[in-house]
Amino acid sequence: MEWNIRENLVTFSRFLRTGGLGRSLLGLLSLAFVLLLIVNLATFFMIGRTTEFHETVDRSHRVQTAARDLLIRLVDAETGQRGYLLTGSQEFLTIHDEAIRDLPGLMQALDDLTAQDAEVRDRVDRLREMARERIGIMEATISLGRAQRSGDAIGIVREGRGKELMDQMRAEISAIDAIEEERWASRRQQSEWSAGATVGINALAGILILMLAGIVAWMVMRYLRQMQSAQMELDRINANLENEVRDRTGDLIRANEEIQRFAYIVSHDLRAPLVNVMGYTSELETAGQIIDRQMSRVETEAPDLMESDALLAVREDVPEAIGFIRASTEKMDRLINAILKLSREGRRVLTAEPIDMTKMVQKIADAVNHQTESVGAEVEVTDLPGLTGDRLSLEQVFGNLIDNAVKYLSPDRPGRIRVEGVDLADGMVEYRIIDNGRGISDRDHERIFELFRRAGKQDQPGEGLGLAFVKNSVRRMGGDITVESKLGEGSTFLLKFPKRLS
């Protein structure tokens, strides 16, 4: 285990000292991780602030509700008292007694909610004292009423001390409401700022990560072009410069291995921050929904406190930014998967075996029957010459070309796709995939085989990697692929393979 760790450290150190794509890619990945860390911190901060804001608003509402319930029950008790003194009816006394029984519980609830709140605590203590005094006055007048001394009881009422206490309690409760509303407004402003800042950070991080992915893709494309250029040069000098061919071949192999290694790093290491961005975007969306529900409640209960800019930010700007981040990260994930597919295919060892091409291609055609039948098209597979080659690569090549032919059929006429083949005199075999679809413009005949390049109307899903993958697979098997096509008339893809894979 220690030897493996030491060997890995030495390899990594050598990799850092080596200039080129590897070190550049490592720097880009490090920057991506830093961006991810920033996004994580911003998201955690936002979630914490949102939770704190929600708890503050909830506590404020409960304090206000408890204070108002206390006042309402005191008013009920006062109503019962006065009704009893005026009419002598026991029904009013029942109302009074029920309200008095509820008051201790309401007062205790208000005490519990404000136990740690020094600013509100003094006002609650004054409320308790005034409520106790007001209850004492009511009990005294009721006792006089029961003793048939209604005149004395009404005299106490007319002195106005009870009304003065009730007015003072209303003033204290209004002051408590004002304090809680001021706190809520401050928290709301802080929460809105945090939400906006987090959305901005996430959007910026998403854009920067996409830019990094674009740079990585460009670097990979550059290396692929260099590899293709080296291959063409080797073909040109192969006849009389075997030593140079050997040297260039070694360079090509090393370049290909480096590209595959870097593609592996992209597909795994870059996906980790991408998945986290997508996950934290979902958490941010959930937090935004919580804020929206809370603001909807405030909008209903206190519309004068709600600002239109805040509603617009929470209900339109935030979802729009999150949607942009999600769409961009999904596109980046598709690009990473496509690069990984190219990398895996390049590392796979080809296996030669005799293949019945007619049977294999017919199975591929049968697999797209549900698509062709739905548009009134058909795929015809003639008797094809067999060969000895790599089955998986051939299935992928023909599957991709037939699938493309089906996708790009012309809606102006019934679709016809024909697969035919012939043995050539030089030990090669040629296959043709012929369709009467949209066709390809002359200027795009070569471009369609390049990475991330597509031709014609872009109304079908894809990243522009299918034909590049096909061309790479055909070349690995020692073959070649070309296209003959006229725009609006159809296309013919010509594939040439050696009869036996060496």
C-alpha cells in the first residue's frame, strides 16, 4: 500500500512538472472546484438565512397573535361584566367567567414566547400587571352586583380606571406589534439580499463552469485535429520513410493516450462539481418556494408591507436564473458523456470475428420499425457481403447511420432507406446507406464528420458527435467513410472496410 501511494505521488509530481494540456486541464479543474466551493458556501448561507427568517417571522406572528388573543379575552370578560351589571343575567356572567379562565394560559404563552426578548419583555410584564389590576376591578364590581349593590358597582365603572387600563394595554400591544413588524421588515430585506446574491453567484458559477467546459472541449478538439494531421502526414511518407513513420506513430499514440486520459478526467472530475451545482440548484429552488409561500402569506395579511420588486425577484427573476443554470448544466453533462464515449471507444480493444452483415443490419433496421411505420417510411436491407471485423463497432456504425437516415427523412415524400453492399477487387468491401431524405449541402460534406459540427436545420436532438464517432470507429477498423448528397434529394453514405480486420 505504501509503495502504491509513493508511486502515485511520484507520477503526479511528474505530471505537474510536464507542461501542456495536462497541467492546463488540472488548473481548469482546480478553478472549477473553487467555484463549486463558493457556490456551496453561498447556498449554505442562503439556506441558513432563509430558515432563520422563517423562524423569526413565525415567532413574530405568534407573539402578535398571543397578545391580540389576550386583549380579546379581556374585552370579552369586560363585556360579560358590564352585561351582568346592567341586566343581572347569569348568561353575561358565564361569558365573563369563561374569558377569565382562558387568560392565564394566554398570558403564559406570551411569557414563553418573549422569555429571551429583553426589548419586548418589559412590555409583557406591564401587560400582566395591568391585566391583573383590570381583572381585580371587574371581580370587585361583580361581587358588589351579587350583593345587590349595583349602584356602587356602576360607580366604580364610571370612575374610568378600567377603561384607562384597557387603553394602556392596547397601546402596549400596538408597541409590541410595531417592534415585531420592524424586525420582520429588517429580516425580509436581509433575506432578499441574500437570495439575490446567491442567485447571482450560482448563475456566475454556472457560466464560468460552462466556459471552462468549452475551453476543455476546444483543447480536446485541438489535440484531435493534431492527431488527424499527424495521421495524414504518416500516410503521405509511409512508402519510403519507415523510420519517420515509426517516430510519428509513437507521437500519435502518446497524443491519443493523453487525450483519452484527459477525457477521462473531464468526464469524472468535472462531473463532480457539475452534479453538486445541479443538486444545490434544486435546494435553492426549494428555498425560493419557501420564501414565495411566506411572502404570499404576508401579501395576504399585510399587503402594505409587500414590495413589488421583491415579488418580481422571487417569482420571476429567481426561477428564470435557476432554469438557466439547470439547462446549461444539463447541456454540459451531455457533452461530458459524449467525450467519455469517444474516450472509451478509443481504449477498447477490437475483436475480429466472422459477421453475417445481412442479419446484423436487418436487426438494426427492425429496431427502428416503430419510427419508420409512424411516418410511412421503410428500410430495405439487401444481401450484404460478409466480413471479419469487430461486431460492436460495426453495430454502432450502421446503427448510427440508419438512425440518422430515419431522423432526417423529408416530410414531403414517403421515406425510403436502402442498405446495399459489394465486394471490391482489392480485398475491400463497400456498403452504401442510401436515403431520400433532406440531403446535405455540398459545403457540409466534410464538416459533418467533425466534432460538435452539425449541418442543416437543427430540429433534432444531438450534440454533433455521432458522425465524428462513426468516422473514428471506421478508421480504427482500417476503413473509410464518405458521403454523396444533394440538398433536398437525399444522401448516400459509403463505407469501405478490409474483408479481414488485422
